[in-house]
Amino acid sequence: MRCQLFCIPVMSNNASIPFLRKIYLCKPLVTYLSKHFEAYFNGMPMSLSAGYLTSKQKLIWDLKSTGLQEASIARRLKVTRQTIHKALNTANSKVQTSLEETARINKIRIEKIDPSQGILIGYSAHFKTATFITFSAKNGIQIWYRHQGDCKNCEDLQTCRENLLAEARDRNIPLPENLTAALPSEFAKTLFTKLTGGKE
């Protein structure tokens, strides 16, 4: 079966937020959302792009997502393990909220969610396809819809490749060298199969 690429649209049917209605683009969801949410709420910070994490929480969550244990993180940051444990609990709660809100905005049915790994598996009835929502320290929140990709003719090929590689690197997921230089559609399926523990 041919590998399929996951891309990122944005949509909302909320008539009170006209700039979010039926807009589709192949770039990170939150780059768009954070900009307009801040304007819509008169400058009040809406850091969905950062999973609602503070810079310290983001650092601790990122270190944990790469596989470090709490004790190792505590030694690196020169704080107690209890401090790290408490920060991770708070960070995971915030990441889960951001994943769920993103799913709700885009009308994605949630099937499984793991905030510690920054992954939500769902289904888009609108696009009739499997959907992943991810959070990583580098990419923030992104939505990935399964569809047939035409990478060779896509102007966002390099950006898509970099985003996929960042998702793997932020989670310390090894990829074969021959895949990292390939078209995104050739290794997206491999990456997301690893990311979701074998679920294609």
C-alpha cells in the first residue's frame, strides 16, 4: 500500500469567529490560531501554540518526551524530583487540554489521547479520514489528516519534511537514514505508526 501524507487544514463553523470559517492551509494550525485568537480577545494571550505551557514546563515536558527519567531531569535542572513530578503533571494536563480543544475546534472525534507523548488519535467525519493531532516542543500543535499526497508538486514539501523530522527528533524516535531524505509521503506512515504504537 502506498504511503500517505498527513497535512494540516483549519476550520470552524463558529459564526462568531468569522476569520476561522472554512479555511484550509498546509501549515501549522496554531501559527494561524494564536495570531487571530490574540487579536480576537483584544490581546489576551491564548498560547494554544505552546500547549498552554510556561517556558519551564515546556522544557521539562520536552526532556521527558525524549525519554529522560524524572530523576535525570531533576539533576540536569538542579531541582528536586518532586518539583519535576509536579511540573510534569501540570504540563500533561495542559497539553491534554490543548489537544482536546484543537480536536473540538476542528470537529475531530477523539479515539485515544496520550498527553505525555503529545498525541491524539481521532477521526474527522468532515474529511472522512483518520486524524492525528500532535504537540511537540518545536512544532507546537499540528493536525495531520491522512490522504494521498502529491509531494513532488507541493510548494510546502520542505516545510512538511522538516515538521515530520522534528516530530521524530523531539520524541527520540529513530528513523532509517534512507527515509529522512525521502519524500514526506514515503516516511509519514512509518513515523506515525511508531508514534502511535503500531496503529496505522
